[in-house]
Amino acid sequence: MKVVKQFLFFIFLCNAAIAQDIDYARNVINDLCAPEMHGRGYVNNGDEAAAHYLRNQLEKMGITAFDFNYYQDFKMTVNTFPEAMEVEVDGNKLKPGIDFIVSPDSRSVSGEYDIIYLDKSVIGNPNKMDEFEKTNKKGKVVVMDSTGFNKVQKEYFVAVEQNPFEATVIIKLIPEKLTWGVSQNVSSFVTLEILKGMFPVNAKKITLNIINKFIPKYGSQNILGFIEGKTKPDSSIVFSAHYDHLGMMGSEIMFPGANDNASGTAMLLNLAHYYAKPENKPDYTIVFIFFGAEEAGLVGSKFYTDNPVFPLEEIKFLINIDLAGTGDEGITVVNGSVFEKEFNKLKELNDAKKYLAQVKVRGKAANSDHYYFTEKGVPAFFIYTMGGIKAYHDVYDKPETLPLTEFQDLFRLLTDFVKSL
């Protein structure tokens, strides 16, 4: 009976430890998605607030800083929308982030405009096409609806998108999901995406008030720390994740970025907490890199690989983590087909322990911060979870909707994989 009680107590302690990891992950995600982080973007220095938070977390864990006190600073260009974000169609006010988004490379626009339509009733009809092309579009808004287009019509539609006949604004009616981003440039015209169901049929007038602010030398940063290996300190395993997100669209609408990528950031902090314990001290040096400006075009990781703080040749393997908040359908491993030996080891570990539903292989892709490392000869995986919620680059990627379905199992798989290297 005593043995049974001891065993049950051991199980309780294990479960409590796991629960604590999840609790910590939840707290990190909530903190990074809080209003004071401003979406971890470039309005109100949201990325800087997030970087400060990460530095404090690493300090509390006793993670060693490099010579620059955890920070690696860099400059970048970025287009932002810190102020007005107003759209009104025939007197109906649309909600930013919910009913419409502005293209991230758009400039400012303000005023009331006439509407010209381009849809399947126009493209392919010689008379209407001729009328559309002859109509003076300067100072007007072209509303484009591609629903039901065939291939030829779509090609014309794309051509107009790229050269909008001097129209002030292009509006694309989107049937389902709005997906935003970040731009380092400013276009000569304005593009809006509006959910088709929210745009009044045959509307005549649209009133716009959108203010952009282009910043030619915005200061951002990567955050780095390490735990020295006990037997092979000159060879390192790197865990990376980007902590930035899209920030604010106007002064009120924030994109929280819970799954993308507060979840991956929380995973790195959990790993840091694990390896910081004396009983888990690794053979290899473990480096943690939290990249800034991934959403602006992998800016932070490109800067790092051009300015490494220790030789890239010392990296035995890099594991980049993004979108770690689901996992119902397993994980995808970018570069899995490039580094087959390591991928097979990862898959074997998962098959043996039954952690995840599947470990799916994918080839090379320039879709996250692993890319520039691979380009410079560093073996690297980019791992993301699959299934579950579909919120991505929108206002619905919130902590309360993020299930963290396989967060624990992914953590276990990653630590097992490191042991196998």
C-alpha cells in the first residue's frame, strides 16, 4: 500500500510540473497579447515592450546574456498606421479589422469618392470593358469583385490591381477571411480589402480617412541568451522563435498574435526554464534567440546571420518554432526533406513515444527565421503545429481561443530530440 501511495504521489508531482509548464505558457501568451504590448508591432513601440518583457524573463531564469545585455539592435524601414482608420460606405460605417483591412503598404487617404465597379459582369463583356477602360478613374475608387472569375478574367483583374488606371483607391471584395501583414514600403495608391457581405450592393459613395506613417529608420531588436554546455560548450543547439506580430491598424485595433507567435515564444521560454535547472544542464550549449521583425520580412534573422554573435559554424542544429498553439493534426517540419537523418530521428522518437498525430515532412521554404541560417550552411528545422483554430494574421488570433492542444507533447519531443543529437 505504501508503494502504491508513493507511486501516486510521484504521478501527482509529474502532473503538477506539467500543469505548471502550461500555466506558465498561458501566462506568457496572455502577457504578450496584452493591450500594453500593442500587438508587438511598430505603433507605440509594441515590439520594444515585448523585448523588454523577454529580457526580464531570461534574467529571472538566470539565462546568460551575451556581451550586449540580451539585446541585438538593428534598424529597418516600416509603414505604420498609428491614427485614423475609418471607412464609411453610403453612410454605413465599417469596422476595421473585422469588416475591412488596409493593405500594409498603403499611403494616407482622406475624402469622399465615387465608386466604379469591376466584376464578372464587366470583364468579358466588350462594351462594358470598353466603357470601364475609357472612364476617368483619377480621384475615384475602383471596387473589384473577383467572385466567379475564370482564368482569363483573373489575369485581367490582377493586371488592374498592379496598374489601377490612376485610381485613388482599389477595393478588393473578399468572400471570407481578412489577412493582414507588415510592409517596409509605401505604395503610390491605397488598397483596401473588405468582406463582400459588408459592402452594400451598388453603393455609390465611399468616405475614407486613413493615416499612414512611414518610418525610415525604425529601431528594433533580437533578444538572445544562452546556457553553457557541460561537455561540449563550443558546439550549440539553437532554439529560435519570432516574438513580433502585426501591431496596430489605427489607434484602436490590435492584432494580438497569440498563435503567431506568442505560442512559439512561450515554448522557447519554457525550454529556457527547463534547461536552466541544474539537473537538465545540457551537453551542448543551448542558445535562445527571439527574433524581431519576422513579420516585416525576416528582418531580424537576416540581420543576425549577417552579424552573428558567435560563429555560425558552431551551431550543430537550429530549431525554429512558430505557430505552436494547436497540434490536433500533428506538426510540419520545414527542411525535413533537406536534413533527412535528423528528420528520421525526430519521427522515430515521435513514433516510439506517441506524442503527436503525425510528423509531416516538408522541403525548403523561405517562410520563417530558419531560412537565412540554412542559406549560410546551418542545419535547421522550422516546426509548426497543424489543425485546430484557423485564426491567422487577423484580430481573432487571441489567447482565449488558443487551445495549446499539443504544447506539452511538442515540448517533450523537442527535448528528446536534443538529447539524441
